Amino acid sequence: MNTAHHPMTRVDTAWRRMDTDVNLMMIVGVWLIEPRLPIATMRERVRTRMLRFERFRQKVVLGTFGAEWVDDEDFDIHRHVIAEKLHRRPGQSARGALQQRMGELASTPLDPAHPLWSFHYFEDCDGGSASVCRIHHCIGDGVALNSVMMAICDDGEVPAELDRAAGHGGHDGRDGHRGDRVADELLKPLTGLAVKAIDLTGDAVAKSLHWLVHPGEALAAARDVAAGGMQLANDVAALALLPDDAKTSLKGHGSGRKVVAWCEPLPLDPVKSVGKALGASINDVLLSCVAGAIGRYLRERGEDTTGCDIRAMVPVNLRPLSEAWQLGNRFGLVPLLVPVGIENPIERLGAVHARMSALKGSYQPVLAYGLLALSGLLIEPGQKALSSLFLDKTTAVMTNVPGPALPLRLGGSAVRQSIFWVPASGDVGMGVSIISYAGGVQFGLITDRQLCPHPERIIDRFGEEFEKLLLLTMMLPWDGLAAATPGHAAR
């Protein structure tokens, strides 16, 4: 049998090497399923659908000139879809026991001798089942992996493009060098392309990437060059000269032992209504609630948050959603100062809105992607030195991913909650994940036990901060709403 070898792109190589003694570069997620679903059904669905994505049958082999994806000739689905029993201490809830186990799994490396993913399946969990998924970031980003997870559901389908690519000798529908060619273009001087950085659907940014790879088509955008050149210069300076963020108990070298938490979802419609009433986006509203919850946690610990901002790295999708099935990593990062020191909910929302708006039209996501490609070319000490320029000035990673509007079903059972935890790198000790799902907004929080041993004391306040913002919005007179909008507050 011929064993397939495919070179890993430079960007994916960079993510593969980001594991540290305190942070593993794994995306961790959980599905809470009702009613109970047999593990045999889960294994069969993974085998018939997920494994059609070639990357999940391949291990990573490190060589002299980089890493390669190589077929695992000893692949065993029982090694990757693992049956577990939930062990509960006396008086411990099922959620508490599951969160404890997930913290242990988030702190445990995947086996490098085999494909870098696993499902730990709890067939009997609080009247239903729970599936805990761990996937190394080098396989794909959140948008790509979301596409894979949708494919294993009852109404999901393996993309037809995947089979067509396989029929033409492709692998996962993508040329192993394609990501490097894109990265090469990004490392060249950029022409004036208006990048809409905080468009999480990625279409506007992906169009800019298309122009970079096909510079002839960019001539039609020549009138943007002058303004884009100034914006580019400003963004390069902004990334190169990032000031330190606030020193809080959430920052420092952690223990490597992770703790995870989640809460019941917020209904999405009221979040939309508050955003519309105050002239802010849904993302602005949710991030302002996160900032409020973190600020309250710090003040209750006796820390002074006056004028305090912590920096969060916010991932930005750089691919059209029609190409999500191609796996790999195609996203950039923007640094956001999160105003944890502002206690007034509307004033805090105004600050978040102003800062997010300032990032729109930014080249920073594309520049960050280019830096990742560059770091993939360097030896590991060089990559660590480059990434430390940003990670040493960062407290958290925060991401917001749109999920399905209707509940997912698996083997006839319903996925009641879908939650994931974003990984961090370097010494960054906090990851905040927000996902919309089935009419609700779900928050997930992962922290280092040494820096924040009780993440539930933060995440339980997300909903409380939204309730305060909602109440204040309802109390405003109609003729006062315009004056209270984030844009007006920022001015």
C-alpha cells in the first residue's frame, strides 16, 4: 500500500509548534446530547463521514525541511473515539464532573504517533450523552473544523467538492503548497486593499486575499492605494509597537493545568435588540458583557481596575465560507484592548464599539497571517522570539463564531448545547469563546488553574452583565437612545 505524504503549509507548521509547557494548541469542544446516544453510533458516524477528510487519517512527521502529513497505517478508530465513564465525587454535579474531566483532557497532549485528534465519549451523562472533542490547531481553524463537525450530523453532508478533489488526486480538496503561495504573496508589499477586519463571515477579507494572489484583478481597486498605503503603514507600526496591557492576576506564567467552565446560553433575540437600540453590533454587546464580568471578578479580588484595559487577541476569518471544508488555518488576529475598568454598562459598550470600529479597514489580520507564515519558516527559537513580541503583551484570546440557527441532531438525538474552548499560546492564560447556536449565545471560558482557579466566577457574570445592560437600555427614553448610542458615547 502506498503511503501518502503531503507537505504541511508554513502557517500550519507554525501552529503545530506552538505547544508549550503551559499551553497546548488544541481546540476543545463538547456536545451535550439528549436522549442518550450509543457510542457505536458515534463511531460509525465518524468513520463514514469525518474520515473522508483525509487529514483525520494522517499523522504529523517532522523532517529536516519541515513537517509532513503522512497516512497512519496503524489507524484504529477505537483509539480516537474513546468510551469513558463520568466519575462524580460525593455531592458533585454531572456538569461539575464533566468540567473537571475536560480540564484534565485540555491539559493532556495528544499522541504525536497518530492523528492529532480524539473524541472522549460519555454515553451516560446526566440523562443524556456527552462528546468531548480535542483537535490540534494545525489540522484546521475554528471555521474549518465547524464545517467538519456539521458533516457528521444527521442533516450534514460531506462536501461534494471533497469527493471531486479526491477523484482528481487532491487531498482534502487543497494543494499542499497553496497556503504557502498565499503566504508568499502576503509577505510581499501590500497594495491598497480595503480589508474589513471584523467581518467574521470572512467574505470581504477573503476577497482581499484573492486580490493578493491575483494582483492583476487588484488594478480595479487602484483608487484605494493611497489611503491603503497610509493604513498599512499605521497598522505595521501598531503591531510593532504594542504597549503592555494591564498587569492583573490573570497574567503570568501558569501551571499548565487547565480549568473550563460554561453557562446556560443567553437568548439571542434580546442581544440583537440591545445592539440595534444602541447602534452596536452583536459582537460589541457580547464583548462588553465579557469585559464587565472580568472587571467585576478582578475588583472582587481586591484589584484596582481604574482605567484598566487588558489586551485580547481576536481571530478574524480570512476565507470564504464556501471553502471551509478545505481545512488548514486561514485566519489573522487583531489586538483589542478590553475595557475591564469601565463599570457603567453603556459607557463600556461605547468603548468596545469605538475600538472595534477603529479596527475595521485594518490590515492587521492579514499582517498577522503573514507573520505566522514567516514564523513557520524559522527554527523554533526564532518562532518563539517573534511570537513573544505580541504574546507577552496579551492576557486573553477571545473569539466569536456564528453557529447553526437550528438545533443539530445526531443519530436521532438532539445536540442540546454546543460549546468549544479556544486555545492560547505562550503564557496567555485565558480563552473566551462565544458561539451562537439554536437561537442562543453560548459562552465558554478556559483558564490556567494557577492564574484563575475558578473560571465559573467570571462566566456566571456574563448573563448578569447583559441583564444590567438590557435594563439600562429599557430605562432610556426613546428620544435619549440616540444620545446613548456607542458612537455618540465615543464622541
